[in-house]
Amino acid sequence: MAAPLTLLLIVAVTIRAALFRSSLAELIAERVEVVSPITAWKRVVEGLALLDLGVSPYSGDVFHETPLIIYMFHFLVDYAEITFMTFVFGALCVCICFFFIYLSLMPFQFRKQKFALEADRYPMDSLELIRSPKEMYYVPLKVAMFYLLNPFTILSCVAKSTCGLNNAVLALFFLSTIKRNVLLSAIFLCLATYQSIYPITLCAPAMLYFMQRQYIPVNFRRVSFWWFIVQYLFMYLGSLFVLICLSFFLLGSWDYLPSVYGFILSVPDLTPNIGLFWYFFAEMFEHFRLFFLCVFQINVFFYTIPLSIKLKEHPVFLIFMQLAVISIFKSYPTVGDVALYLAFLPVWSHLHRFLRNIFLVSCVLLACSALFPVLWHLWIYAGSANSNFYYAITLLFNVAQILLVSDYFYAFLRREHHLTNGLYLKRKDGSEATLILK
């Protein structure tokens, strides 16, 4: 499988290099679907200019990236090719991480299925739902291809959006979690949280995965359960404290806290994007703003609790669900965030027989992706439309994402039910029964 992966990497780098050298690069870098006020490369350049002049990059209202990002690019910005290759390397890093993540997961899934079969936990009529080694063999390559050749990922890389670097950190967190390295998992999760706050919700699936692999029962009365949580949180919060202090020593002030995290949570910049915040708060009465801001922001964090309770035995699927929730409900989303969780879809290919709306949702997502630039042009340049047109397509795009994720959630739960209760359910009188999940 090394040869196809190498060929995939070469093709992906070639496509990105060709687009970067073309006249489309500047156009892509300006697209509001691809970059946000936080991840736009133009804003990073502005911050670097202020830093070179001896002025804090957070003194204005332009730069909102973290101090480590600006100091990293401070050494690279004079070399355009090296700067671009940094973003290409970030995309390749995610691709390779995803490839090895699923290679590591396959043996565990095989053993889990084998144990269930030997213990006669699955009825005979549900055996057709069992995944075969042949069926799973090419999944790692498909996952890598789904991320690296996704147009959303390519556009983010060519636009030099720092979202690609955030995705690389999340992929490294996922890989270290799957490899059962608790310290590295906590450190990479800390880096992801340091970048954008929202990945803090991934603490729950990471701890559940470690407890599952170390045979620690999820029981509030067990000392081992609480002891592991304290250990993981200590490593996570300790790493976060070190990063925050390091940022302070680099800048000599705490200016970055309101400029980065305050900016993410308070959403002062209402530049149009593919998210749900900008239009709603542009039309909001100021005295209602704080209430609805709390309501909108709590969505990302609220779903962690019920999802963790329902999927405590399936932390890998829980990570997929959490990444999708973050990309839908975060304050400044881009297509790069969407591409991250879409790369996991080949992993759940065995759920396709239970999906209900996949064709409709796929068509809506493709249509919305094509209509984004059209409606933007009609609104901003042609003057024959207004902001309602563009917000309507972003709203439809997010509704389609919610339908996609909820459909996979339904399919996953239904497959688990059939594995334990049989594929063809019968009533007491022997007639065929119908399963309704509520």
C-alpha cells in the first residue's frame, strides 16, 4: 500500500503547487468560504508587519492568531516558497496521520469482532453486517485520499489558511490517542485548544478511548475512573498553562488573550462566512446580543455530554461526531474545518445500507458549494442580490451538514442494535417487525 500512498502524495503536492503558481491563488485567498478573520493569511502578514515595527500585533483589530503562530512565521515569511510548503506539509501531515490511524484501528476492530463472534454475542442473521478484512483493506488509503484530494482542503492550502495547521495538530492528537500515548495526546489536544478553544470538547472521547483500552470501567464509584481523569486533566491543563506562559514571555503582555479567545467567543467581526453567526448577529438588537451569544456558543459544548453518554463504548465515532459539531457551530468556520471530518466518511462505509438521506444531502452540499461564489458575486459585485441570498445558501449548507451527521449517527446506532438483536426482527407471533428509533 506504500506505492499508492506515495503516488497520492505526489499528485496532491503537484495540484497544490500548480494552483499556487496560477493566477487563481490571489482569488482563492480572498474567498470568505476559505479564510476567516482568524485564519486569513493577509491578517498574519499584517501582524508580522506590526511585529517588525516593534508594535504588538494585537494592538489593532486585524490580527487574531496565537503568538506561537506569528513567531513561527516570523522566520519563514521572507521565503514565499518555504511558507507555502509549510501549509503543504500540514496537509500531508494530516493525510499520513489519518492513514496510520486507521491502520492502527483495523487490528483492534478485527479482535473485537472475533471476540464477539466466539462469545456468540451476535445472532446468526446479523453476521452479514460483520466487516471482512478484504472490505477494510483499502479504507486507510481512502481516508487519506478523501482528505488530500478534497477540493475544500486544496483551496485552504492554496489560500494559505492557518486552518490547515490547526487540522494537522488535531490529526496528531488523534494519532497519539489511537497509539495510546497519554502524554502526547494531552499535549496535542492542548495545542489544538490553544489555537481555537473548541477542541476542549475532545477531552471526553480521548479519555473514554484510553479507559476502554486500559480496561478502566466508566463508573463514578470507581477510584480508578476518577484517578485516570485527574491524571489526564493534569497533563492537559499543565501543558496549557506552559503554552499560555510561553506566549506571555514572547510578547511581554497578555494582549493576546482578548484578541484571540475574546474574539472567538464574542464574535465582533461579522464578515460573511459559511457559519451561522454573522447574519444573525448583524440583525440582532444590541441588548439581546449577550444572551443569544451564549446560546449560540453553548451549542459546541452542550452536545458533548449526551453524545459521550450514548457513545461511551465507541470513542472513535464520538471523535468524528465532535469534529462535525465543532465545524458546524464554531463562530468562524471555513471549508477546511468541514474537510477534516468529511475525511472520516470512508471509515463508516459499512453504515451505507442504513443511511436514509445520503443522496439528497450529497446533492445539497455540492450545489451549495457551487452556489457560494455565484451568490457572493450577485450580492457584492453585480448588485442584483442582497445578504439574504448569501445567508440562505450558508444556512442550507449547515442544515445539510446537520442532516449528514445525524444520518450517520442514526445508521451507527441502528447497526449496533441489529448486531445484538438480529438483522431481521420478529414479533412474538413470528411476523416481521419494524424498528423505529426515537
